[in-house]
Amino acid sequence: MAHIFYISGIDTDCGKTYITGLLARNFVQQGYKTITQKLVQTGCSDPISEDIAEHRKLMNIEAVAEDYQNITCPYIFSYPASPHFAAEIEHTEIDNDILNTSTETLSKKYSVILVEGAGGLCVPLTHSGLFIDYIAEHRHPVLLVCSSKLGSINHSILSLEICKQKNIQLHTVIYNFLPDSDPKIAQNSFEFIQSYLQQHFPETEMITSIALENGTTVSL
């Protein structure tokens, strides 16, 4: 049975795509047959999701058959907006059954599936549901990506607390030091979030994107 993880972030542009690709490479190096998935890609006019393409580069592999078949990304919209609105603009509705079927198809071939979200946990997936609602429904663990920019403490704590509220397993928090534009803020935010986790989420591991690049492994 495949191990399925959801990769979410505290907001947009926090490094989810970069981290997802590194994690996939990490699992491949551990010997797991690994694939990444993007449920919905917006702001893209290519036949293959641009985030999926970036994952493959970071994994050092070519696009796979499931990428061309739109199994790894069932919905691609050209307008750069949240999924529910991008779909509305293109007169389409996102069908959760299609998302489920895509993941189930991948689970028959791969042992690890990393499912990247769009934006933060509370981004609307459809007009009636948020990404976190979809995650809560499927009960798979979350890997949460935090960033080092100013404001990340607030966004991180809110994300942690809503995971607790929704009874979602928070497997690992990954702190992305890049682009590290203000090293003082980056280090202080890291230390604060790390301390908060130790107090309130003692079972959740915290690692950094730098550690991932240097070979720190994420265990199943």
C-alpha cells in the first residue's frame, strides 16, 4: 500500500514545489519508487504542470507517462488564481472524484506519493471546500513547509493550529531558509517555530531545506 503525504505550505511562494522535488529525490535515494502529484495547477498554459516539470528536474528524471496523461495533475488552468476561481473562469468544476481516482491510480504503481497543494491550507479547492477539508477527509499525513520571510511565524502558527483543529497528522515541518533575505529574521523565526513545535507538537519532526539538500532523510 502506498505511503501518501500531502505537502502544504503556510502561504504561496514558500517553496513547496522546490521542497516537494527535494523530498521526492530523498525518497528515491532511500529506495522507494516515488512520484509527485499536483492536484490543481493554476497560472499554467503548458500541457504538463509546470510544478510537476520542476519536480522532475529536481528528481533528475524525465517526465513520466502519467505526467502526459494528466494523472499527476488532473486539472491545469491558465489563470493565476486559487483553484476554485481559476476553474470558474474556464467554466469548469473541480471534481474530487477525479482527484481521488488519479491518486488511486498512482498508488497501484508507486510506493510513495507526494501530493503538493496550492498556496496555503485554507486555499479554496472548490466553492464548497478548502484544501484542508480535502486533506482531512483522506486522513493522510501532512508535511508543512514554512518560509523564512517576515510574517512566517504568524502564518506557521495558524497552519499548525488548524491542523490540530482538524485532527490532521502533522508528520514533519520543513523550514525553508531560502532565499534568506534577512538572516536575523530567518534564524529567529526558525527558533521560535521550533520551540512552539516542541511545546505543542512534540511528535512532529522539524527539518530544514538546507538539511534536505545535504542528505537528511524523512522517514515513513
